[in-house]
Amino acid sequence: MLDDIAPPALAQPWDNVGLLAGDPAAICRRVLLCVDLTPAVLEEAVRKACDLAVAYHPPIFKPVRRLVADKGEPGALVYRAVSAGLAIYSPHTALDAAEGGTNDVLADLCGLRNVEPFEYVTTGRAQVKLVTFVPAQRVDAVAAAMSSAGAGHIGDYRQCSFRSAGTGTFFGLENTRPRVGEKGRLERVEEIRLEMVCPAERVPEVTAALRGAHPYEEPAFDLYPLAPEPAKGIGRVGRLPGRTTLGTLARRLQKATGSQIATLVGRGGSRVSRAAVCAGSAGMLPFEKARSADCDVIVTGEIRHHDALAMQRRNVAAIALGHWESERPVLRSLARRLKAAMPPLQTAISLADVPPFQRA
């Protein structure tokens, strides 16, 4: 279910998402959700007899050489979780990009309208379109053979094809044995152009089936690589309600997220109309994307000093809510969605999960 809510294919290439520890076939009755799986959160999960911890940030980013109980080791927390029978799942940037995920929740808190991602990513299996040319009386047989080998599958539909009539020509040389017409002369044949999609990994099987069913000695066919359909990616951009000021937006977000460490780049009284939203740390990414390059305010978790200076030079305002604070709101939405999808499941948001930075 978590893979459906936050498809791993949407994650950034550097990320480590999905089930990080545990048995995929194990029964799950209680789930604890958190931003960070800390020792305190782990103790809470064990105390509440949870089967799974959904930790937004993956506790394993880099390869771990060993899993031992020594607290100084990177894998110590994972070792303790596994020893207690607690599985760990991390959605991280997959949830950031997904519909209804981290950035959509933050965009809703901003009151954004006409929301769209400022980055799209391509996902899905690599496919090709295979085009061949078949005499009309044999086109059904060739299409059926190609379909049986894996071509022409679109979603839950099978034997999908497009067919159009035309005229094919060929001239057979001395060593040929044409099954239609004669060698040594230009032949014209009424043919059907047959088009079918095919997974890239099935091309050898499909072309072999084509050759086996086709009446020609040397059937002609073309392979066209297909680009996967773009899916939503990191970040959101949209219009703010009319007459919104930077200060008004910041106060609204502080109240909604409970942030005690929010900071601003820009004057509180300045008007803002188009916002780019990127939970966690946006950096200069919104300016690198065409859909968000014209935003006049960036809403994120944390901003580096030199990025703040660059924003000032561009006359762009920003709100930094705190890294943890910008990501925490999605947990409530995620808990509701899991509960709705699997009513017997008990979900809870960790009380021990707190931001690492506190007001002085």
C-alpha cells in the first residue's frame, strides 16, 4: 500500500526509499509514523507493540558494512529495530513527489491555487513501438503471434494495435525466394501497416514471433523507442490568494505547522503572489525549473546563507519553516490514507519524534 501512495519510481536517484528492513510477507497490525527514527521513537514503537515504523527520512542512506548493537555504528538503530521485530519503511522523496504527498500538503497549507509540480520525472518500463507491414490476409495471424510474445499490452488491455492500408514494393535479387511475386522484377503488394507497443526487454521474443508468422522471407519492421509518460516530481508551484503578504503567509504556516524557528528572507509587508513549495531543503532548485523560475516566494524547510543572499539579489522572498517542521504535516495525511485503505490497521503519529533544533 505504501508503494502505491508513494511509488518508489518517483524518488530521487540518490535516495533510499521503500522497505529498508523487515519481511514483506509479515502481517502488519500497528504502524507508527515519524519524520526521524531516533532511539526515543524506536522505544515508543516497541512499547506500543508496533509492527512497522514509517520513517520519512531513511535511517539507512549509505551501504552499511555491518549491523551490530554498538551505538556508535550507523546500523545500530536498524539492528535494534530488527531485533525487536520492527520493520522500517521510508518514503522520503517518493512521497515528496507523489500526488497528495509532502509538497501537496504544504501547498494546501499555503492556500495555493492552480498547483502543479515544478519538476516532472519519467517513470515506467522502457517500451518501443514495433511497426511491420503485412499482406491483409495474414495480418491477424502476425498480430496474434506478436501479442502472444508480449506486444500490444496496454494496461489491462491485450492485442492492442493500429492498422492502416498501403502499398509495399520490393525487388528480389537472384538469390532470393520471394513468397509473393517473382524475383528479378519490381513487385507491388497491398499491405497493412501494423503497429504495436512492446516492452524493450521483450523485443527479441516479439521479433522472433513476427518472423515466424509473417509470410515474407525477409519481413520489414521498424523499432521506435518510446519515452515514458512524465509523472509528478519534486516541488509544487501555484498562485497565492489575492493580497497575500509575506508576513501573513509566514504566520499562517507557523500556526499550521507549529514551527518555533521560522525565518524570513524579505520584508514581511511585501506582497507575494506566486509561490514555489519544496519541503525539506529547496536550495536554488526552483530557479532552475521553468515552471517556478518566476515565483516571488519560496516556502521550504531550511535555506543556506548564500542561497538567501542569492534570493535577495533576485528580489525573491522566502520562508524557512525548519526542515523537520516542513515535513511533519504529511504524517497526519499519510496516517489517514493508510487507515482508509486498510481499516483494521492501527496507525499512530509518534509523540517522541521531535525536531532536533529548539529555540534557545
